[in-house]
Amino acid sequence: MTTDLSKYDATQLPSADVLGRQRYAIIVADWNSEITYAMAQGALETFVKHGVREENIRVVHVPGTVELTFAAARLMHEEVDLDAIVVIGCVIQGDTPHFDYVCQSVTQGVTALNVQADVPVVFSVLTVLNRQQALDRCGGRLGNKGVEGAVTAIHMANLIED
């Protein structure tokens, strides 16, 4: 059984427009851009749908998935008023262990940021075996993991606000 987790009950999501001041960042890897840009668009549309002003959403591009962690750390340092960050990337397994190193690097990096910082960093990185699995998760039959990342970011930002 496959589930599209980006189909959620919007009425159960807290408002992302707490006094019109919540600010979010989407950091998107340009590698595998057909997939990552669709995910970023899903995240952006979800934030706006739930009341975030477009001027309160910063979109930052980085070359690849490994660079997501550095960009998130830099944004935390430079923009202290962010409520949450969504990192978006796509790593497709190939014939070498490079896949394992990239996945391990970004996973450990995002985990470290979440432990050390006050801003939630939401992991919206696809780690898939093939291109079709990625397409299924960027707006295909399994939904859009960028949408899920934005929903998670809104929950986490409002958890901290409480």
C-alpha cells in the first residue's frame, strides 16, 4: 500500500500567520532540479496557503544536497528571526558509495543543527533508489515531500511559539 502523506487535514494545522510575522526559509539543492524545484514549489505554495506572507519566505539555492547544512547554519546565524527552515534535496542511488556518503553527511548535519540551534530544520531530502521513486515523491503518486516539509515546519514553528 502506498500513501500520499501530503494529503493532510488543513483544519488541523496551526495558523502560520501568527500576527503576520512568522518567517520561513526554503533551501533547495539545484542538483536533480526537476525533482527539487517541484518540491520547493510545493513547500512555497503550502506556506502561502496557510497564511505566510510571500515576503516572509526566503528561498535559497545551493549546488547540491551536501551544501544544505552549511546554508541552513548560515541562515540561522544571519537571520535570527526565522521560525523554521525546510531543506530540500534529492539523492538518487548510483553505482558507487557516493550515495551513502551524501545521505550520511546531510542527515548528520541536519540532526546536529536541530540539536544545537533554536530554529527547527526540517529534513525534506529524498534518498531514493531510482529516478521514478523521486518523481513519485515530488508531486507524483506519493505526493510532494516539499508540501510535507512545509506542514512540518508550520507545526514546529507553532510548537515553539506555544
